[in-house]
Amino acid sequence: MSEKENAQLEPIRILLVEDHKLTRVSLKMVLKRQSDLVVVGEAENGEEAIAMAEKLQPDIILMDVGMPVMDGIQASRKIIEKGSTGKIIMLTQHDNDQDILASLTAGASGYCLKDVEPERLYMAIRTVHAGDAWLDSAIAGKVLRNYLKEPAVGSENQAADPHEEMTPAGEKIDKVEKKNFEPDRPYAEPLSPRELEVLTLIVDGLSNQEISDKLIISLPTTKTHVRNILNKLAVNDRTQAAVHAMRRGIV
């Protein structure tokens, strides 16, 4: 049996981070139905999550957003800063733009709502574990609309929006600045028309296999396009590519 086949037999090790015990129990029961998914630890708040992630080195961290002591967004950022290789999937009841964008900015590789169907949750975990990003179509749409919306003419003279956006650090986002966003790093070279197609589908939340099926190209070819996109955008993963693409107005 090949090394790849052996790797496929290894279970995906999951850390559950959720402050509600009943929700954690329910999630464990749902995950136990799959032989390739194993819950190796549980945490009730962000601080515990950081310690458990460092100790257990899970493959996937299912992270709630709203928790006491430290929320999931802060915890995700600190876990990634500490060099954890575990991929983070936000699993929450919140679908507001601020939480979604803050989660992605913090480094989360996926975002699911708590009412997600079990089969979709399994798919999200396996997709993120394989190195892809996971955003439900409704979530992807929210992200896209947030970065592509244009401020109205004369908006500079309008009264302050009571719902104006904030960064995870609590700073106001200048909408004019966002409209004229300059890349925070130079492009190595322009994306080809096919790479732009692939990038658009990444933004839509499609996996490599789904992109291959939609564009009628082989999976290795899709992976090559994705790798070239990451290199050209100077980002580390698909989630970062999607966020940067939308911030820069590439798609």
C-alpha cells in the first residue's frame, strides 16, 4: 500500500472549542458517526483552546466565535501565531459580515453555521483538512458583497453610519480607503485568464475537485493553477487568496 493510501487511513484529529456543554456533546455524537473523524480534545473558551491546540496538535479545530474569557477570533489568531499546523473552522450561529471577515482575517480556513447539516459538516472538515478553504455559498456571497460594494456618490458628506465596520482590533475601517485598496504586497506576475476563472471559483467556495468538474479539467491541472495563484498573489493558502482577491477587486 502506498504512503498516500496509508495517509488516507489516518483519522482526522479534531479539537472541539465550544462553551456550551450540550452543543459539544451533540457535535461529538455527530462526528463519531464517521470512522475517519476523531475528537481528541475539548475546550470551553479561547484560552483553553490555545493550550489544547499546542498540547494536542489537532488536524482540525472546530472553533466557536462567541465565548467567555477569550473569543474564537482572538484564539484563532494566537493559535496560528504560535505556529500550529491545525486548520481552523469557525462553527457558529453568527452569520454577520463582521464575524465572518474577522474570522478569515484571523486565519480561519472555514466558516460554517451551527445549523449545518451533518453531511455538510463532514465535507467541510475533510475539505479543509485536504488544504482547501470552506465557505458555504451564502457566506461566500456575504464576503464578496462586503468587499465589492461601492460607496454612494457624496458619501463623504453623509452622517456616520451607526453600523460602520470595525477591524478585529476595534479600529474603524475607512470605506474610501477600502474602495481604493492598494495591494499590501506586489504581484509576482499577472494572473492568466484561466487562473482568474479558478480564483473566482475559489472565492465561491468550491473545492479543487468541484473546480475541476466545473471547468472540465483534470484535478492535477486544477491543483497546478491553484499553486500558481498562491505564488502570484504571495499568499499561503486558498482562504488568504480569496480574501486578498476580493479586497483587491481582482474578481
